[in-house]
Amino acid sequence: MRELWDRANKPGARFIYGPVPSRRLGFSLGVDILPFKTCSMNCIYCQLGPSPKTTARRREYVPESEVLAQIRKALESGQRIDAVTFSGSGEPTLHSGIGRLIRRIKKMTDIPAVVITNGSCLVSERVRRDLAGADIVVPSLDAVTPGVFRKINRPHPGVSPAKIIAALARFRREFRGQIWLEIMLVKGVNDAPAHLEKLKEAIARIGPDRVQLNTVVRPPAEPSARPLSLGELKKIKSFLGEKTEIIARFQRKARTSRTKNIGSAILATAKRRPVTAEDLSLSLAESVVAVRARAGRLVKQGKLKRVMHKGREYFESR
């Protein structure tokens, strides 16, 4: 853990990445306020790989002043940004300063502030207050029974689906912004009809503005984590009701402002998630040919690696 702390706080550390093309948020400026894989869960589908150790400890993992300075610079750059999104290397609500960061961002810009969370820390009243200033909170709820929860999310001790569901229901009553509940479906793990029935009951109790169905697309932590087909997702969407949507692939126009340092931008994005040349092309306003050429040089330099998943080529940070 000390090594991760030192790496995250070394001079020149980047706490933002993108804007990256998001399937639901447009061009999203990622805000990464944790050392790599600092999380309360070790989900089998995680695109960052397995977590060596889970944690539920909140603290100032990276300096707030540096994060804000980098966000301000990105906002002043003139590039297209549709959302400022807390996501990246782990569970962002573990950072004790996330509430202050959200409030400061809202003073800088009218661009929506978004928090993508696994929901585990919302059991804390302090965390719910911290997220009150956000425009959109995207919590995940993959399982509602203890057995399925342990199998798919592999949580830190003491984290339970019952507590998360109760916390989300309470947060819905308190929060004035939008709640988009994400469900990551894994073939043969949490897609059984009996489990989906209980999931539907939990959704009714929580009352989110949207329910977003996702499945395994990028290379997962465990090779056994397999995706559902589009047909299977459509059946589940119909069963869960009118608020439910399948998260579509990104279809917006590419950015028109070019990135000055394409190599650094590729590395910053690939550090947070496996990414295709097509995604990078949209994000960086560069041709796919140029992106592949630069990424290829980074692979030869040992800074990136190529990974094939479901017939698609992804670039990952080494």
C-alpha cells in the first residue's frame, strides 16, 4: 500500500485523464483520486484486474489542491468536456475530501459533476452528505442476495447487499440530483430469473431515475466473467421495466480540438482502463492510424501491452 501511495503522490502525478468517450456521459473528464486498485470490492468483471487487497478506510489518498489545479487547467483548455466524472482506479468515495472537491468543481463550471460508485460507502451519513453537491450519482447494484454478492463483487468484510440497498433507498430520499443505477450482468452469475426477481424488488425500493444494464465488454479481472448477448439484455430490460436501458456504444461526434501530447494522453487513459484505438481516436481527435502507430511505439518501449478480448484489440498500461 505504501508503494501505491508514493506512486500516486509523486511529483507530476496525473489525477485526471481524457476527456474519454463515454457511452452515457459524452466526453467525460475522468478524475482519479485514488492509488491504483484502492477499492472496497474485488469484482470479477473489473477492467482494472484483480484487487490485491480490499479496504473500507477513508482518507485523503491524493492531495486535493493538485487534483483541483489539474481540473481547472483542463476546463480552461477549451476542449470539449460534457461531464467531470469521479472514477478511475478504485472506489472514489473512499477519498475523504470528495465532498470538498465536488463543491469546488461546481464553483468552477456548470458542467455536470458525476460520481461513479459501487455504493458501499453510502451506508455512511457523511458520505451521503459529501455526494449531495453532485449532479449525477451512478451507483452499481449487481447482486441482492449474499451468495451472489460474494461471488460477483467479492466485497470487503462487513459490506453487504442489504446495507447497500438500504443506503441507496435513503440516499434517494435525500439527494436532489439524478441517480442512475447500473447493473453489471455476468453470464451464469447474476442473471438467473429468481435473482432478477429480487433485483426488481430492490430497484422498486430504491427508486432510481434510470436503470442501466451493462455487461462484460472490456477484458475482465477473471476470464470466467462472460458477457450476456444483446438478446438476453433486451429480455431483462423488458422485465425490469420502463426506466431500464441498455447502455449503448458511444455514438457522438469526435472532438475537434487535437491533443498536444498524444503519447502521454494514451498512457493516462490506458492506466485507468483497457482502451481500443477507436476509443482513443474519438477522445484525442486523432486518426485511428495515428493512434495505432503511437500506441505501437509505446508497446515496443514496454509502456503499453496489447490484449485481445472477444476479438477486439485493447491497449493496457504495463
